[in-house]
Amino acid sequence: MFRDGDIWIHATERGYFAYQHPYLRLDLRRLDEITRRNFFWGYTPESGDIIIDVGAGVGEETLTFARNVGERGKVICIEAHPRTYRCLKALVQHNRLENVIAIQQAVTEPLRHNATIEDSPDYLRNRLGRSDGVPISATTLDEIYIRLRLGTVNFLKMNIEGAERLAIQGMVETLKHTQTLCICCHDFLADEGADESCRTKSLVREFLQQSGLKVVERSEAASPAYINHQVWAYNPAVAATAN
């Protein structure tokens, strides 16, 4: 374990992991298992695939995604919070993930170029729009898609703590070229006492259906609550082209 600026770099037999605090017990094998359980349920990665990860965090899924799409593939990791992004960027650099592009921006609705994000020590719960938050650059997913000239996107994962209600407004073009996606909704946080802006599942499902996608909701009694608030969707037109 060593420092890289204000970030702790954890060297393990399975790769490097960056975080703002030192981990006494870090198991990258366990992170890989969680990623596979959460996101390979309705998507099977293949060499050469393109993955967009909106809300990549410190890169919990990045190593698994990058290694599964291989050198010919590409993973676009988008993270809004500055400190969390520094961890993500360090993970990419120290693992020499040349097939990963890391972007520090909030993904939100059209015609919005800046935002604020909460600065809680619990980065997993940091949310957009807090008046006392950290100022950040904002864009739409469509703008990123067009800028990078991505072509067919094989898998899109979105996990942005309720801000999906804004992000879906700026991903119409991206959806036309996306084969499979998983949007992690946060109704369970509203159920636990958070404000109602976290309740997005019905909104997301309706948007995807109106966009012509086939929607599948995941339901597993023995799984953590967040699993059952994933909304999966498949684009029949893109699937037919890919086949």
C-alpha cells in the first residue's frame, strides 16, 4: 500500500485499487464476484464489446468490465465527484487499463453544463443538486456518445443515486445504438426514509418502454434490496443488427 497524492493505492495479486482511505482487508476477488452478480445477470460480455458505466464510482466494476471486453473492447467510465474520480483515474492508471476512458462529469438533462454534488464521506450516497455541494461540469450522455463516436454500445450501466430521472432526458440518441442496459433505480432509499426524488423506477420503466425497448425487471427474494430495483432493457433493433 502506498500514497499517490491524497489517494491510497492498494497493491494486490489481482491488481491495484485506489481509495481515499487505507483498506485493512481488501478482496478484489470479492469485488469481481459482486460485479458479475449485479451486472452479468442480463448481459454476457464478449471480447471487443463497448461498455458505458455512468456512475463508475472509484472503479468497483471497472477492472471486471475492462478485463472481460479485452484489448479490442472499450469501457467508458463516467464519474462526477472530484475525489471519487481521482480514485477511479488512479485505478485506471496503475492497472494500465488502456481500454478504459475515464470522464469526470455529471450526466444530466440537456442544456445544463454545470451542477453541484454532495460531498459526503460516504461517496456511494453523494447526490446531485445539493445547494452546498461541490461544483462540477455537467453534460448529457448523448453528448459523450457523439463526442467519442462510439457506434454500437453493447452494455450501458447507470447507477447515479436518483439522478437517473434527469439523465434519461439526455440519452435518446444513445439508446438508439445500445443493445442492453441496466439502470439502478433507488426507490429502496425512499422506502428507507430518503426524499421522494429517489423514487424513479416507474419513470425509468415508462421512458424505456416508450423508447421501444423491451423492459425486464429483476426480482430475487434472497438478494440485497438494490438488486430488485434494477431495470433492465434490451433494444430489439440493435440486437438484430448485431446478430
